[in-house]
Amino acid sequence: MAIRFPRHLKPIEPQGTQLLDQERQTATFDSKALMVTLYGEEYLKKRDEILNILENDPVLGDKNHRYYTGRDVRFQKSLAAGKRFIELLKKHNWTKEEFGIADFLFDESGPFRLHRSMFMPTLENQATEEQQKIYLEAAKRYEIIGCYAQTELGHGSNVRGLETTATYDVNTQEFVINSPTLTSSKWWIGGLGVAANHAMVMARLISNGKDYGPHPFIVQIRDLKTHEPLPGVTVGDIGPKFGFNTVDNGFILFDNIRIPHIAMMARYSKIDKASGDYIKPPNSKLAYGTMVFVRANIILESRYVLARAATVAIRYSAIRSQFVDDASPKKIQNTDGTSKIVETPVLDYVMQQYRLFPVIAQAYACHFTALEMHRMYYENQEKMAQGDFSYLADLHASSSGLKSLTTTLGSAGIEECRRACGGHGYSLFSGLGQFYQDTLPKVTWEGDNYILTQQTSRYLFKTFRSVASGRVSEKNANFSASYMMEYLSNPKARCPITQASDLSNPEILLATFKYRAAFLISKAVHNIDVEQKTWNDMLVDIYRISRAHCQLVLVSNFIKAVFGSNAPASNENSVLQKVAILFAVSTLEQEMADFLTSGYVSPEQSLLVKERSIQLLKELRPDVVALVDAFGFPDYLLQSSLGAQDGDVYTRITRAAELEPLNQKKVADGYEEYIKPFVHGGQGKWKIGKDGIARL
Amino acid sequence: MAIRFPRHLKPIEPQGTQLLDQERQTATFDSKALMVTLYGEEYLKKRDEILNILENDPVLGDKNHRYYTGRDVRFQKSLAAGKRFIELLKKHNWTKEEFGIADFLFDESGPFRLHRSMFMPTLENQATEEQQKIYLEAAKRYEIIGCYAQTELGHGSNVRGLETTATYDVNTQEFVINSPTLTSSKWWIGGLGVAANHAMVMARLISNGKDYGPHPFIVQIRDLKTHEPLPGVTVGDIGPKFGFNTVDNGFILFDNIRIPHIAMMARYSKIDKASGDYIKPPNSKLAYGTMVFVRANIILESRYVLARAATVAIRYSAIRSQFVDDASPKKIQNTDGTSKIVETPVLDYVMQQYRLFPVIAQAYACHFTALEMHRMYYENQEKMAQGDFSYLADLHASSSGLKSLTTTLGSAGIEECRRACGGHGYSLFSGLGQFYQDTLPKVTWEGDNYILTQQTSRYLFKTFRSVASGRVSEKNANFSASYMMEYLSNPKARCPITQASDLSNPEILLATFKYRAAFLISKAVHNIDVEQKTWNDMLVDIYRISRAHCQLVLVSNFIKAVFGSNAPASNENSVLQKVAILFAVSTLEQEMADFLTSGYVSPEQSLLVKERSIQLLKELRPDVVALVDAFGFPDYLLQSSLGAQDGDVYTRITRAAELEPLNQKKVADGYEEYIKPFVHGGQGKWKIGKDGIARL
């Protein structure tokens, strides 16, 4: 018989639902209106339709198993979900965008994800028309299932160091794919461990004795009838990971596998079939455009990550009560009209606000910068189509650093929110544990968050040198060059604030972030060019400079969006203005060492920043529940007992505990074998009285 | 047929084992000698004996399943291990210390842990002799198995808010234990979900209508013959957690359960059997002594946490190579005597050093402070036995803040090390993923890391007021009072450094940390006493002040240990001196905002700190592998493919992948049902050529 909580017991007063209702009533703006501003009506309508399909789907509707089962069960269910998604995709004829919404709501990576997100796009971008006819059409129908095999056991970020070779044999007009060492095993390849029968393999192209570096080749790896590995192929799953265990990340080794000439992706570079001569790609810069797009999407995802974590922690903190704050005790009405003092919701404690509110602000900051990155991406694509590559370097540099900064913020935000939920944050029912585990790879993939910042700073140094040597005119200056010019025109500038309230001025905040970034860049360029420091010795500064630049970008875009001339005059926008100021002030406070070191901010001013930071928390306090509500995450997505829309936290936790497999019997498995021998070992000495106590 | 890697393939040159050997040869000191200094010969001998028993034990020797199985399997194996531990305990007649070593090496919490760590100690400390005869003797023989039930679903840190009641019925001379609400469910109780048949329940004692607050009661909860819950008891497991899933954290509710008068732990407080009158405890301060001891042990554990994470990341970073550092390329000897350039081990990159070396330094800092806390604990116990409670407040305050600081450092350290391992850090084979999950509760339990700092700062404020008002003489001043006096005697003091090398002077560093702590305290006391700020408004400062004080304590104890008159003149100690300086300088750099805000450190000086910080990394570079070796963690403990003693990283990863359940068949389960339908759906259009490629 399964264990059940007594149904007549209620949580202590006041009830969570009641507390959340109050929060919603006292907000100064309409969270639904803000939701529409954020996403648009059309998107929300689509999302609700898709949500409705998923919630009622027999395979995808119930996510309950996710917290209770191990990888064995979860992987099988993930395969089943993958199959079901293909069926739904066909049935509803989902567009890419609609599929993306479904995927987001379902919130679990599966074995077919890389087929869609990397294998097919590589065919779209790098295959010739002939190749697309052979491979892409079949891939679209899932007749072949692919993966993208780049990373190796011994090589990740340094793509040039890949060991796998593809040697052209001009006699047979075939490529020979080979893994010369154990470290050359392809590793981490999503979808490869179990599902894929084809792989897009990045291998060093060798022809006529010359090494042309990594190029993509399509290789069939498993038999299409039996699914067994083809001869010469060693393939399997890389084993358990910290998260993402619903994906079959795999390894593969090739023992001199032969593939035909057509298997090399040949839209750009190619090998002449007869001579084996290498034909170069026309312009390698185009690939950077795609990277910008991918990274803009990562920033948008970071917004979701931060917003989702904040949703859980903010809602739960409005309910979870602890101690009585003597200086300002919380009262509730009794039914007889009198009132009584109850414990204070932790959301009223400044420390909790200080930990959580900046996470909300970061989420909104990512939102506005991601929009701006998308806008600039399209602008740049148009420019490039006209042969104008002048936007690309700046865009690529910012997108690299922003990927690094926002994914670092994202994972830190989840963990901060999880800890701020106290003990129950550690329960999987919080919805934050597995979420953290599945989000973490973002700090490493698509460019390691430390290595990536080198690209950003290298560009900034180059820009600074151009500006400093007068090679950039004010007219030609982009955002980066402009703030460096401002700095150079007045390197002794000082922050003008004299009281805490001055820190509500967006211009002052923006100027502060500009000065700090330019100061750090100027110092670093001096260290490299004059002091002759090595790049290696500068790596710590390089990381910081990228962060400083990208924090400035976030602040700047946020301010432009809510204080700019296009910003609407609405209650929603008034709150967003406060959020923007909080984002700037809390970032300023957290990075205070930089600002003080630059001399721009004085020690006395730094105390004003602290003061303003606490004031802002209080100003935002009435609106924080509505601010997370505006992100509109359905319970189906959150899977959180603590963060559900209705606030019925404690009932939800107990219902979730009832589903624990160990609770399905009165006496759990293992008792007979592992516990009884001891307890019963002394049985003879015990007498169990009618009071229920065993006595000697 | 299981999937196997080709046995003839080796990792790319140079081999990991060779790289680690080189690191060990070039160290400036003997890591074995340092190991003996850290632990003592006797401890190491005992540890090796116990390790030998465990490694060769049929139940405990193989930890392999831990990374591959879900909670179902892991929990059963954890029960089996629990039983086996009881057998070994009896067989080898292990002392508490020896059992602790075994438990540490086995490195997995189980269902009987709380029986030993909380249930029995509560009986030892709070039961009368009569009660001990009934309960403790049986508990020692595992004839009864207990747990410690304090936390409730709705109440953690605020113990006074617990809802469970124990109402004395003077007529029947029984206590009635009751759970009035859903939130009063006892929750998180280790060992309760499945194993325990008794619980030490903290419940609000009510007698003659008066509420005396929480007291401990022993309650039998499951039948000793059938293990079924007793009538009126609802008990079960709270469900899956982020980690610790080998423990059956449980919940329990009592529906007016009656227990006899003897079930209230009565060594201190008690209820008169006949009248129901409450008899107060003689001195409540004694309990604080135990808390100090528990927290000193947590600091010691933080040392292990940091050291273990650093061991994995440092060893792997000496092997993992990435890019060629052009300014200083790495060369290896070919067999023909010539040399070739290979990729640079990431340990040579300054950013990697900057992330990892401070973790080593933190581990050593925790080591020396934990030793000092233990020493002070015993000194204080002696004083208290003589009725002198003068040491207690300071000791308790520091131990609270140090628990908070060192466990926060500990979990941050693991995650930093895990990320610094790049992609493979995300594989469970890194040994850091589950370790992080299992370590995390420490930031919440035994006093939440934020709430706890209030105790520290409250004491520091009180001390400051005493010092400021002249109520403490220099003779009577303890460490805290002394540094506040120094500050008050010269509040305009300034850091004397003029060049980076000045930052090797321990006295200068110590004075810097003292000034900063005193400055923050002085400012906060002013804000509270003069500006009348509420405690709530001060919480952010309160947290920071505790951290500042405890960082000072860590720096001070480290410096005393390695620069003091008792420090030995050895190679080992010379390296530890560098480590101590690195700890101080890296902490100083990381907390620079505080130091700059106080005015003690100038912006120009802050640049010297950065410069010195990078220099120190280079100075320590040759010794870091030996520094982690000195912690002497056996592979049995680490369970890490990346961090094993022999450095054969890539072979270990591939061997571990072979054990993945999905790799035990050529075609994994799920293919027929979820993949084949699509692939075979298009089969008619495909022709599979003899080259293994399917064509239209």
C-alpha cells in the first residue's frame, strides 16, 4: 500500500495561494501587458496552442518520471518522446519556429536534436545541390539520422588540433577516414551513442601529401537494416554525465574507412576528383555571420534561464516565511476581523532581495540585448550581401563576449536562486536542480567561456589602437570606437555623483560603464605594446575586459530600450526603467573594484552605490512577483513544486513525495536483507509494551 | 556483444603518466614529507590499513556502479554497504576515529549515518543514565535504529517556529506528540524514509497550558517485528534530491501519538512526572561548545573538499594540452634525440593558474584554521569546566562565520575546478559532478550560510562597542578586540606598500585584512547606533562583515603556522609560505572593493596586488602537482578518470565508457521501437552500396 499524507491537514496560515494573490494585487503594473510587450500577441497565441497540444499528449504530457528515474528509464522515454515529436511535426506541419516553441516547452534534449540543429543545417549550408538531393531530403524524412562529429577525446576548443584524418586516394577516388590514436576518438557527439546512422565528421583533409586542416565529411556509420556499426567503426555512448542524460552523447573511431568523393561537403572547399587538387573556399568570413546568429540565440536562452530560475525563487520566497522581523512584523487578518502576527516572508528580507532581484534584472537585460543582436545580425547580413563587411568584426566580437558573459550569469543565477530556496531548493521538486545540470554545458560549448573572451578583447585592442592613432574618425566610429574616443578625449574624467539619487540617471551610469571599459582596454594595450607583456600574462585582464565591455553593452541596450525616444509611456515601462537602473547599479556594485581602481569612482561614491542598491530593492519589492509572472512560464515548463503559478507549495511538495518509488509500499525493499538482521538480532531482549515502546 | 575500444590505440604523445612524472620530479619539495606534516605518521598508517580493508572488501571495494545507476539501484547498494559497515565495525573493533576514516574513504552517505552522527550523540548528551540504559545500549548494537527529526516542511532555521507539539498529559503521565498541519511534517530527516524505527523528535513542549519551546523526545515509529509504521504515524521518503540520493531523507507526521514520561530527554530540562511542572536546564551555554566542535570539523571537511577538487583539476590540467603557446612553446624529446613542439598543457596558461591555484591555497588555509579551532575548542572546554565562559562567545562567533565562509568556498571550489576541466569536467567520470551534488547541502545545513553570519557580526558589533567605549583593556583583549583597538588607535592608517614585492610581507598583509574588517564593523555600528538603520537593512553588510572577519582569521592562522616561531625550516615550509601569501593576495584581490572603499588601499596599490598575484602563480607553478599530491587522496576516494594518481586520463575515460549500460549490446534497446520505423520507412528508395554508403 502506498504512503499517503493525511488529506485533512492544511499548511500553516497564511496559505501560499493567498500570499501570491496579494503580491499580484499590489503590483504597480499589469504583468499580462508586459508579457505581450515582451513576446507579441502572435507568439503567445502560437505558444498556447502548442502548449495545449503537448500537455494533452499521451507521450509528452506527463513529465513526472523525470525526477524519479535513472538514466535507463529516462533515455528510453527520451527516445519515445523523440519519435513522438517527429510524428507531431508531420501532423501539425510545424514551422521551424513552432517546433522551437514545442522543444522549449518540452524542455528535454533527446537523441534526434543534433540531427535537426547541426546535421541538417550543415547539409543546408555546406552541401552542394547534388549532395543535398542525396542526403538532405532523406534527412528531412528521418530516413537517415545524423549527428555532428567534431570534438575529440583529446581536442575541443583547438579545432586545428583535431587528429582524425580524411586522406584522399586519387586512385580509387575515395577518402580514407582514420583515427590514428585513442585521443582522436570523436567524443561528446550528441545522438551518436545510440541513434545516428550517419555522422558529419570533421577530419583533417589530406590530399597529395598536403594537410588542409579540418573539413566536414558525411560518413555512414551504422547499417541501415540492422543498425549495427559498419565494419571498421567503433561506436558507442560516452557514458553518464552531470546532466543531459537523455541524450546519447557518443564516441566513434574509424579504422581506415573508405567513403566516396561525394561525401566531402563541397559547396565551399573541394577536392578535384581526378587530380586530388584542393580548391579553396571563396570567402571564409561568411561563416561568422552564422556564429553571430547562434550566439544571439544563446543570449535569448540566457534570458529564459535567468527568468525561469527567478520565477521559482521569487514566488517561493513570497510564500516561505521565516522568523518575525521585529522592526516590521507581518500581520494577517483573522476571520473575526482581528489580526495576528505571523512569520515574515523571506522576500521581505533585504538579503534575499539582494540575492534575487538582480537575477530578474539580468533576465530583462539579456532580453533587450538579444533583440538588439538579432536586429544587428539582419542588418549585417544585408550589408554582407552587398559586399560590406564593416559591421562584422564588432558584431562578432560582442557576440562572443556576450555568449560568455550571459551563460556565466545564467548558471550562476540558477544556483543563486536554488540556494535562496533554502533546504527545499535541494529537492529535485524545486525544479532547479536538473535545470542547473542541463544548463551548465552552455558555459563550455559553442566556445569555452574563458577562451572566447580572447576574441572579444583582441578586437577591442585593435580598435583602441586605431582610435588612439587617429585612424578612426568620429563619423566612422562604431559603438566601441566611440566610447574609447570619449575616454581618450578626457582620460581624467571623474564620476559626477554626489548623492545616492544621482544613480538614477541613466546617462551617468552609462558613462561610468564606458569609462571603466575604456580604462581597462587602454591599460592592457599599454601593457602589451609598451611593457611587452605576453598574451599569456594578460589572459586574466583579457577575460575581465571582455566582461567589462559586454556589461556595458547590456547596460547600454537596456537603457536605450526603456529610456530611449521609442520607449512607451506606460506603467510597464516605468517599472522596466527601475529594473534597468537596478541592473546597472547592481552590476556596478558587484564590479566595484574595477571602477575604484580606474579612479573614476571614489571610495565615498562607492558607498553611495551601496546605498542606492538597497533603496532600489525596496522600490522594486512590490513588483517582483509581477515581473516574473510577465515571463509567463507555464507550470508544464517549470515542473516546480516551489514555483508553480498557484503558490500551493506545500501541498505540491507532499503530493510529489507520494510519487517517490520508495513510498509505494509500507515497508520498502531492502528491509528484510539489510535492516532486519540487526534489529531482530537483539529481539529476544525486547518486549514491546502497549505504549508502543520497546523495553529491555 | 559489448562495445570495446581498440586495444592497440594509444593517446597522442606525450602520455599523461610521463607528464605527471615530470611535474613530480621538478617540484622543489617532497610531497610525502608534507603529507606526514599534515596528517602525522600514525594517522597515515591507520588510513592505509583501513583503505586496504575497504578496497578488498566484496561489498565496499567496487564503487563503479555509482556513476551508471539510478536511485533505485544506488539506494539498495547503500543499504547493503550500511550493513557491511556495521559488520566491519564489529569485526575490526574500529574506534570512532577509525570509523570516521573508513566513512571518509567510502565517501557515500547511507541510511544509518544519522543514527551514528545525531541519534546516538543526542542520547549521549541529553539522556539521563536511566534513559541511556534503555535506548543507548540498544542503539549501539543497532537493535534500534534512530534518526534526528528536527526540521519541518515549513520550518528550518527558525527552530522556535517548529509546529510539532508534545503536550504533557498529567493524568496518564504521557506526552502526546502531534502534527497539527501539513507544514509541521518533519522533513529532510536522514535515515527516516526507510531505515529508522525510532526518531529523536524535536517538539514544542507544552505542559499545564504553557509552551516551553522545542525539546527532544524519543519516539518509536515503526514496529520492531514488521517494520510497518505504528498506528498514527505517517512516514516515508521525501523523494529525489539534487544529491545524497543514497540517503533516505524522510518525512513523518504524528496523529496524537502517546509516549511515556521517560521518552523526554531529561538530562537538562525535564517535566515533573506528577505535577507537570517544568524544570529548567542548569546552563544553556554548554551546548555552544559542541557546536564549535561540529563546525571545526566542517572547516576540516572544507579543506578536504577544496583539496580533492584541486587534485583532480590540477593533475588533469598538467596533462590536457591545448593550442601552442607561441611565446613559450612546449617541446618534447623524440626517440631519435631531436625534439618537437607539442600543444601546451593548460596548466601553463595563466588564466588556468588564476582559477585553480587559489583553490589549493584555500584548502591549506582551511587546514591550519581547523587545527587552530580544534585547539581552541579543547582549551575552551577546559575553561568552561572551571566555570570560565570568557572564550566561548568569540569562539562561537568565529566558528559560525567560518562554517559559512569555508563551505561557500568549498562548493565554489568544486565547481570552478569542474569547469576548469573543460568538456570532460561535465562527464561524471571527472569525479566532480556527484561530488559537487553531495557537498552542496553544507551551505544550507548546520546553519544556513547567510543566516549564520548574523551571529558572527552581532558578536563583532558588541565587541566593537565594548572596545570603543573603553570597556576592554589591552590586556583582556582577545584577537577580535585587539584588531578593533588597533583600528581605533589609528583609523586613518594607510597600506604602506610601494611595490609588488612588498606584498610578500605577511605582517603587511595581516594588517590590511585587520584594517578592512575593523573599518567595516565600525561603519556598520555607526549605521545601526547613530543612523538608526534596521537590522534588516544591514543584512548585506552583516554578511560581508562576517566574511571579512573570517578571511582575516584564515589569513592570520595560516601566517602564524608557517611564518611563526614554531614553523620548521624545511623545503615544505618554504612552499607553504608561498601558498600562504598567495591565499592572502588572491583573497585581497578578489575582495578589492572593500579594501579600496575603506581607503586603506589606493587604486595604484590595487594594481600592485594584481601584479603580485600573477607573479605568485608563476612562483608556485613548479610545485602545484606536489602540493595536491601531499593531500594523499587515494584513487579509491577520488573515483576520477581525470584526477587519478597515474595520469593515464584518456585510457581511463575510454575504459569507463565501456561500462556504460547502453554499450553492452551492439544495438541498444529502443532501436526497434523508436528509430527503425523512420529509417525503414524510406528503405525502398535506398540502395546500400558495397562501400557501405546508402544511395538513392
